[in-house]
Amino acid sequence: MRAAAWLSCVALGSVGCAEASGGECPAVMPAGTRHPPSSALALERIYASARAPGRIEVGGLDGAAPRGSSVLIGGQAVEVDAAGRFRVELAGAAETSVEVASAAAPSEVFRFRVRDATVARAKVVGEAWGGAGSVPNDLIFEGDRALLVRSGDGALSDLPFGHGADDCSRGLRFAEHRGRGSDPWFAVAAGAVVYVSDARLDRVYAVDRQTWVVTSTFADQTTIEAPLSLACPADVDGDGSLERTAERFRPRTPQALAVMNGRLFVGMNGFLRPHQGACPAIYLPSVLLSYALDRTAEVARLRLPCQNPQELRETPEGLLQVVCSGEIDQPESGAPVAQTDGAILWIDPVRLEVVRTQPLDRFAPASALTQADVTIVSSLVRAELLLISRTGTIERRQLNGEAVDSVFRLTPGPGGLVFAPSFDTDRLHTIDPRTGVVDGAPFFGPIVVGSGRPLFEGLQIVATRPGRAGVDFVGPDHLALLGIASKIVPLNTQEVLGP
């Protein structure tokens, strides 16, 4: 899916130069009315939807009401479960209304409009903010601004609300190093600093978001002793000559990042060379690096027991979760194939030791997210999800009938749901970890973000806006990055949820 190109900037002896695309311009904040205040209900997690002729469904997602309480819906008392959820079917129709109140505060009555699910789902998707540059690879929400990694442009953009990279932004283009262009991949923000991995130059940049200056660079030049035997000759040590065997290697190709406990964690996937002729893709061993944020020269290393880390994520228990896809090979004509087994690792971030492993065979896992004691895992190569219970039971969920598909990153959705973006169909699916249902309440179907087949736009990343939708802000609560079409599309789940 990638073909990086380098657009250089004049920055002699620098690691980057500030960039303004069309100049800075004001944020375009949406008009709207916040939900009325409620002492007992999270209105942004409650829905009312027409489900069948003459019937409506009213329900609440995780945390919609105090657990163990009851909710009055159309005058009927409905019990709230331990997750803060409730659900009831009533007589009614679309575009009517139903009254909802907490039994704990019966005088606070809220009138919910009953939506037609298909119509409301379509309204979730807004007009594109604008373009996303060449080979956009990552997007994260920071307050009311968005940080966009443009791999093909070798750039990081900071976008004001409502604008794309081709409109107006500020940011940074990363400079060449020894004649080689930058390939920024993923980003993670921590306070006023954003960390960006450079997959081509084997380094991570720390960028000050106020000055747009690279304040430090993390690059591990140490070699690790390990005898290697490659399927085809490749340049392992970077001296320009090809080797079939080697006694040591240097960690290569950073992609996934995480910041936790004052440390920066970097997943070095070891990708060395793509498929060429009869030779498969070549990978070096994958390594996890751990840096103190203020000491770039001191690094701890863990050689991972699985290949190709795609994602690093902090768990509620304070562990570092590493998702390894296994080595992926894509012949010049043909679908991508997992060449080695994938796995999820849970790592003690202090001792840098693996404390638990979930083997996943040739599933090619891309992302994993745990909600309600269920770990949902997506795949880089198929339209399928795995639901893994705490006891290790695995259930499969098919998203569509595509022979090949990719769900690059799972994202928390509203009320305990999980968003799964399908790259090859431009559909955003919701998974309910508590029920295992795909595209159930409150959306009752996939959200159509792009045109889909035959000219799909590549729904790649969904970023979540901080805060409570309809309470802390109005307007979009998520942003979708369409990688092939190179555009940013706002999503507003309060077209389905809320009064």
C-alpha cells in the first residue's frame, strides 16, 4: 500500500525545517448545542432507534446510567446492569420522541428523538476536511487539532480543526540523512512533544509542538550478537555489500511507538527488503527498545520472540502490549501472505520481560484492544476479527466477503464499543465486546465512510477526539483517514446517540 517519495527542504545540518502549507488559518469550529446537563445519565451514550414497523429500541451503552439503578423510559422502569447499560423495546416509530429519566432523578426528563438507523448512520459522516498529502500513514487527535504523518512527503502536519494538509497547516519536513530521505511512519503525543518514528532512517524524533523543532533524536547504533541465516543475500550491516549470513545485527525499521512511565518504547520490526523476484521479503530479528525520555543515548533492548511489531499499547494493568503480525510477504503479483506466526505479547515495562503470550498462528494480527475482559484482534491480511476471552477462548467474526482486507488499527468507540476500519471496503464496523455482535446497536450496520469497491479509498485510521461528545464539545468526535484517496473525514456519532 506504500510507495514513499522524498520532497527535500533546504536544511543544511538540520534534522528538519518548519513548514507552512497555505499558511496558518483559524479553526472552523462547528455550530451546535450541547446536551442538557444531567446529574445521573450520560446522554451521549443513550440512543433511541426505530427497529421494526411500529417498534423502537431505546438503550444505553457502557456507563450510560449508574449500575444497579433503574431508568424510566416512556414511563416504564428498566433495570441498569453492572456495566451501566440498559435496553428496552417499545411501541413507536421513527421521528417521534420518547422520554427518558433516571429513577434517581425523576424530575430530570429528557426527550430523545427516535432515529431511522440507516438515515442517522449516513449523517455520521461529514464533508472531508481536505487532503492528507502524499502517503498519509498516521493521524491522532490532540485537543481540537489533528497531527498527521505524511510518509511520502517526509512530513508531520499540525492541522487546525476543519482543515486538511492541502489547505492550511503548520508542521515540519524531516531532512535527509547521508543522502537518504525520511520516511516518518507513526506518531505518539506526550504533552507538548510528539514522537515520530522514521522507518527509513532508523530513528525516532522528538518534536516540540510549539516551535516545530526536533529537540532530540533516538537512534540505536549498537549491534546485537546473534547468528543469522537469510533466505537471500541482503545488506545486513549497512556497508553496501550483500551477506547471506551474519553474526550480529543492528535493530532496524522503527514503526510502532508508545510512551508510558516516562519512557519511550519503540518497536523495531527489522524489515530489510521487500519481495524481489524469487526472493521473499527479508526481515532481521524484531527488537523492542526502551529509552528514558530525557536520555537518548541510554537504551534497553529486548529481542522479541515474534516478528514485525505493528502496535504498542499500554494496558489498564500497566503492561506494554505488543502486537506482532509475523513476517508479511507480498509477491509482485498477488495478495500479502503471513510467512511466520503472529502473537500478542504483554511485557513488564520496567524489567522489559515478557509476562504473557497469546500465539495467533498465521492470522497476521495488526491491532489488539481489550474491552470488557475481551481482547479484540484485527488482521493485516483478512476481513476477520478474533475475540479472545480472559480464559483464552477464541471466537471469529467476519467483517465482509473480501478475499483480502486490512484492519490496521482498532479504536475505542463510544460507550465501550470498538471501531474496526476496513481498508478495502471503506466501511467502519462496530464491535460490542460484551455481546460479540458486529454492527449491532446503536448503529445497526457499518458506517459508510468512502466509496468502497471497485475504487475504494482506503479507510485506514480512525482518531478519537478527547472529551465527552455533546458535553465537552459539539461536532465530530472522531476523524477518519482515507489513505488512498488522501483525505480526512470527520465523524459525529451524536447523529446516532444522544437526545
